[in-house]
Amino acid sequence: MLKNKRLVLSILLGIQIILNNVLKHYPEFVEQYYSHGLYVFLSKLMRYAFGWLPFSIGDVFYTIASIYIIRWIILNRKRIVNDTLNWILDIVATLAITFISFHILWAFNYYRQPLYKSLDIKAEYTTNALVDFTERLIEKSNSFHKKLSPEDDSLKVEIPYSKPEIFNMVIDGYDELAKTFPHLKYNPTSIKKSFYSLPLTYMGFSGYLNPFTNEAQVDGLIPTYKFPTTSCHEVAHQLGYAAENEANFIGSLAAIHNKDDYFKYAGYTFALRYCLAELFRRDSEIYYNILPKVNYGIIRNYQEIQTFWMDYENPLEPLFEKTFDSFLKVNNQANGMKSYNYVVALLVNYFEDRPL
């Protein structure tokens, strides 16, 4: 009887993979019935269930699961040779349950309609448009830098809040966004530091969303300057935006729309960093002409982040990045980690006819 159940689950895994590939071609259906339907209910349910806990129940779950897997492998190591078929069926059946749970609880959002279509904005932009927008961002970023560091434009901005305080402040920006986009209302909340902040840092990641508990996990070791935008980014994932470029875009909007000036500064300079990088890729001469307009204190904030990641560089980091890149490509993001840069297209076109 047990063998039959495992066999059925194993067959269902194949069917699930086929159905997922079909679903990729119906983004409007996913958008309407999953992202704006079932997922809204499931995500709120999980945040009500786990958001109030002061620790990450998802990280506890991962810890227990990892211990169980290691124990199972040790206890069943001889079955690889002596009972190969049933050993394989056990693994495939477990993968089937994990696969469908992962997609129902969150990952079907990878197949939703692209955000530029939902916002009714263009998907492409010219270099001239990028230059104009970057100059606007520089002006905004410099003005907030001057406001927060009035004595010297060469000093980096130090955010005066604790990381738990920043978590509590994230909701304000989403409340403001919800006045225009009601589906971005963020309630209840569930943002926490990850137990695995050190491994995350060595892997090169500043946060992640636990799809099984809908907890936004932020690397507790990253500099405080990065905390507002990283937290807003992970909340965007919670709200159903699986694509990294779209989560970056919405995260930057949430930081920019926050009433707090430090959040605004983090949001504007976050967007500016992406635009400068894209400008360098497109036309390095224009980049070097425009870079001196940026207050040196902003550059020092960028250097702070760069130095932080350099301190944790290790031989395994490229492997983790390659793995995540492959994961993105499998999940309907054809450009993998390069899709992060598409946030620039969303920013440029969204603010084309809107004030910053």
C-alpha cells in the first residue's frame, strides 16, 4: 500500500512539471486566479500564523528538515544497493510533495503577468531616457544626503535606527503605495532576521522569502544602510512578486514612499546604483561624465556595501550564485541573475511621467 502511494506521488511529480510548463503560457490566468486570488489568502494566513513569533519558524523548520534528511540518508544508506527502487521512490515521492507545496504556497507567482504590463508601461527605454532619469535620481539622492549629512557631503549617511526598528518602519512605505495600488497593502507583517545570517552572507545573499511559512528573512549581518531596501524587497516577495527585478522595483518604491527620510535616502540611492551600473554598461563615457555629480558621501555608502561583501568572499560563493541563477532560469526568468538589471527599465518607464 505504501509503495503504491509513493509510486502515485512519483507519477504526480512528472504531471506537475508538465502542468507547470503549460501554466507558464497563461500569465493572465495566474495573475487573476492565483496571484490576486488564492495566494492572497494563503500568504495572509501564514503571516497571521507565524508573523507574531519573535523568531523564524521557517529557519527552525529548515533545521529540523536538514537533520531529518541527514539521519534518513545515514539509516538508509544500504538501501541504495539492496532496495534501490524503493529508495528512489521514497526520494521522488518526497520531492513531489515539496514541489507542489512550494508552488501552491508561493512559486506559481513566477508565472504571473509581467509587472510592466500590469502598470501599463513600456518594457524598453533609450539611453537618453536613462541619462535623464539618472540625473533626476542624482539630484534627489544628493538633496537627501545633504539633509541627512548637512555638515559634509563627503560623509556617508549613518542610519540611526536599530534593525528591529527598521522592520517596524517598513509598513509605512507600503501603506503609502497602497493608496495608489491597493493590492500592495501589507498586513499582517512578518519580517525577521534569519538564524542563518552568517551562511547567507558567505553565499552572497542579503535575504530570502521562506515560501513554506511566508516569512521575510533578512541577513542580520548586512550594514544598516542596506536594511531598509532589503526589507522592502523581501516584503515585495511576500506580496507575490517572485521575479527579482520586480521585487527590487517595488522595494525601491516602498522605501522612496516611506515618510522617513533615511528610508527615502536608502530608496533613492538604491535605484541610483542600478541606473549608474546600467549606464556604465551602455556608455562608459557618459557614466564617467555623470559620476562626479554624485555626492561623495553616497559613493562611500556604496563602498561600505562593497567592502562588506568583499570581506566574506569565498571560493564557494560563485557556485551558490550559479545555482541561484539556474533556479531563476528554471522558474520562468530566462535571463537568470541578469534579470536583476531589468529593474532599471521598470524605474525609468514608471517615472517617465511621474514626479520622483
